[in-house]
Amino acid sequence: MDRIFSLMRSLLLLLACLVTSLSVEATISKSHGYAQFGDLKYPADFKHFEWTNPDAPKNGSVQLMAFGTFDTLNPYTLKGTSPSATSNFLQYGVNELNEPLMVGTGSYDPSGDEPTSSYGLIAQSVEYAEDRSWVVFNLREEARFHDGKPITAYDVAFSYRTLLSKGHPSYRTSLQEVARVDILNRHRIRFVFKRAGNPLHILRLGELPILPQHYWKDRDFAATTYEPPLGSGPYKIVSVIPGRRLVFERVDNWWGKDLAVNAGKYNFNRVEVDFYRDSNIAFEAFKSGAFDFYIDNQAKNWSIGYNFPAVRSGAIKREEISHQIPTQTQTLFMNTRRSVFKDRNVREAMGLMFDFEWTNRTLFSNAYKRSSSYYPNSVFAAVEKPEGQEWLLLSPYRKQLQARLFMEPFKLPQTHGNGIPRETLRKALGLLAKAGWKPGGQGLVNDRGEPLRFEIMLVNPNLERILQPYVANLASLGIEARLRTVDRAQYKQRLDQFDYDMILMTLQQSLSPGLEQWLYFHSSQVNVKGSKNYAGISHPVVDAMLEKLLQAQTRDQQISATRALDRVLLWQHYSIPNWYISQHRLAYRNRFDHLPSPPYTLGLRAWWLKPTETIQ
């Protein structure tokens, strides 16, 4: 009897498992878009985004500028610098990037009013299992490359495999969780993940740029090129002056012109972009009428540089546009691969000698706020003491973290704007002494008599005047720091090889931190050529918090994990945070019109030429 009862119980248990399995398998979502957390803002039948004007006239031309140069039109490989890698270029909404499966996240066409949602572009709809173990993209049958050939699932699979094997190392990171790709038919493709449960993977796959297989099959994908690659977007490149100029023209028969996600965008027939290596020369060119928009990144220039006739007459307008975009991480990274910065005490001492208050008052007209986080101007910044879910995430690692991390907020040193206080100098010297650096005949020296010296590598000569006072502050302690400005080609090469001591670098941050944080901070990236782990961070708790971030199932979990990550990074003193501003500073010729800018993008891709202007 007992055996029969036991057998029946086992059968019932098996049946229950099967029912559960079938119910999970049967829970499949299909939608016109995808939200990492919560619900989509726009329904399936939406006509346009609220921050675009579907009736905007499409005519005329616009002249733009980008800061920097380019030596390739292939933006997907480690080799060379493409236009989309230059400063401000992507803000305008015209680029050499291929259209992705979905838009709203990523660099191609970021959302204006949603932080973690995307909508179908090449993909008409998306299907996925409730446990996020797989996703299917259903492609639009009307999607076409510029040569008229249809975009198919074979192109999607080719793009995935090519970028994974030959693309920039960042693609290997963002695509690493895919276990299998199944082409179900010409317009239907499935990605199966190695691990279920991560809602971010679908979002990142939606950002996959779709390359034409027939175009690239007989070409060297890894080579630099000035030949405009075949795309599928609203514009195509019609003229190239290497390193200096690009001209785009609207594609008359662009397949996507009537989609809701594109309504009110890309309103100019012709877009001309000139590349400038010197911001002063660029600004003088803007004053003379060489281009129409100037995104001003220099506080001093914004404060005093606009007293010229075109501004006074109203021909040029200026706007400070507030936004809620997590500002990029701008900081002085110390390369811990170098012996001079391996000791945390040394790194902390370096941070004590940066006088932000003096810099902001003297050089920036008090225009900036001090960054005290890797995620300034966002909910992800670790501001107060750890509590709640963040505390629970960090608590198991107490032995590997500083005790102060749990007891007090992270604070950066402050001055009165008139020099480094004596107590700060004494604290810095004490930290350096702990690390083995003592006063000697030639400044601070170690036990072997070697001086404490390092180089700060720059690519923008305008930064020299900003960092020279910092160098002077270090010299007052007996530290020999040198500024070295190199050309862009050498700069990129040395970055890729981690051949530097200290650099001033920015990391792009998004509305939804995810896999890019792995590229920035995970130990696996320390020795990956071309990775963005500039500081050489290799810390077990950082790795653990990155895992927690990628496993987040809700927005609250994502925020807690990112704050925990931020806190650990800050207390390890890998960098010296700089400054940020929560406004776009934009000057433009008074021949354009626009709706109010949305909170999460500048939205220049939705501007248009005033009807009163002469059509060019």
C-alpha cells in the first residue's frame, strides 16, 4: 500500500512539473516594442512620438560640424576612427550607422521620453518567453537596403556572426549571452540565450545593426575604408573628403519613411558635415556662417563668447535646454596596470589634490557641478549611506570592502576656491607615506630612491590650461606630473594598448545601465585590447555587483545594483571625478523650428526648416 501511495505521489509530482513547464512555455509575449521594465508608453497603433512633429516640412539643407576627424567609414571595428566616434556627431541624427532591429535604446536613435523601451524598426514585432530564455524578431517584409534588396533573417544572422567574430570587442561583450541563432524563415529569426531571466539581453539585441550580407561577403570587414558602406536608413553618403567632410542626401525611396517611429524626423534633404580638430577654429567658423548648429562644451566661451553681430541681431539664437540624461562619466582615470597607481592610498591622494572649486570659479565661471559619482545627473548615483536593497547587496562582502563604505557617504574633498587647505595636504602626504613614498632630494621617492612621477596623456590641447593647476598642486607635494598632448591617431593606438599613466576620459552612460558597464569595469576586460576598462579595474566585488546589475528584474533592482557598483568604484579611488552640467548649451541660426526638447535627448533629428526660409 505504501509503495502504491509513494508511486502515486511521484506521478502527481511529475504531472505538476509538466503542467508548470507547459504553462511557462505557453506564456509568450508578442508586441510592437519591448520594455525592459514595466510597460511601453506608446500603444501598437501610435502615429508618432510626442516630441516629434509629423507635419514638419521636409526640405532644405543643413550645415553641421563635428569635433575631431575620421579615417574610416566602418564604425563597427577596432581599427580606425569613424565619424560616429567623434564628439557630438550622433546628436544630429544623421550618421553612417546601419539601421538596427529596434530603436529607442542604443546610439542609432535614442528615446526622447522613455528610459528603457524600444520600438520596432526593421523588426515589425518581437516575441519572447516570459523567462526571457529566447526572443524572436519578426522582420518587416518591406524593409530594404539602399540597393533595393530586402532585409532578411539571413542578414540579421550574418550581422550577429560578423560583429561577434570581426567587430569591435564591445560586440563580443554585448552578444556573449547568445547560445544559438535560428533562422525560422526569411523574415523571422530566433535568438536563444545561454541563461534565462535577464530582461536586458533582448533590449541589446534590438540594437543590433543590420549589415547587408550580399555587400560584405566579398569585402574585408576589418579593413578601414572611405567607401560608404551600403545601408538602409534615411540618408546615404554622397560625398567624402577624408577626415574633413561628409555630405548626406535623403534617400528618396527610403523604405521606412512612413513608420511611426520615424514620423517627424530626418527633415532635411541634404546634410553637410565638416570636421574640426580645434574648437576655437570651429567657433570662429560658426560665427562666420560656416554651419548652423554649435553645441558649446566650453563654459567660458558660452559665458563671454557670444557678443558678436549675428547674436545681437537675433540671427543666432542661444538656448540652455535642461535634460534628465545621465551625463557621461568624465574623470581622470589612473591606470592601475602601472605600478605607480596600484596602491589605493596613492590614488586617493591624487584625488585630494584636484581643486574643483578653484577650477570651476576661475576657468568655468561657476557653470559646472562636481561629479561625485560614475553616474552623475541620474538616479543611479550613490549619494547617501547604503541602505535597503543596496545594503543587502553589499553586506556579504564586508571583509573585502572598507568599513567606512557602510557607515558614511562617499565625499570628495572641497576647498574654498583659493588653494588646497593645509589639512588636505597633510592627509595626502600621510596616504602617500603609507604607500611607501617619502620626501627625498628630488621630491617624493620610494625605498629604491625612484621619484614619484607620471604622465597625463591628452588629445585635446584645450585641456592643458584646465589641468596645469592640478599639475602645480601635485608639484607642491613633490610629485612630478607632466601633461602630454598627442595626435588622435597616436592617442587611439595608446588607448587600445593601455599605454598611458593617467588620462582624462569620458564614458557614455545610458538611461538603462547594462552590458556597457561590463566593458568599463569588469576584470575580464583588463587585458582585452580596445576595451574601455581604462583604469584596469579588477576587483571581485565590482564583478559581483556587475553580475547583480545584469540580473536585475525590476527598475528598483537595477537602481540598487548600479548604486552599489558606483559606491564600490568610488571607494576604490580608481579615478578623479571631474564635472558635469545638466543642460544642453546650443547655439543655432534662427532659420529652424522645433517642439520642446524631450527629457532624454536633444532631439535635433526632429527639427525642421522654417517655412519662411528659402528652400535650398
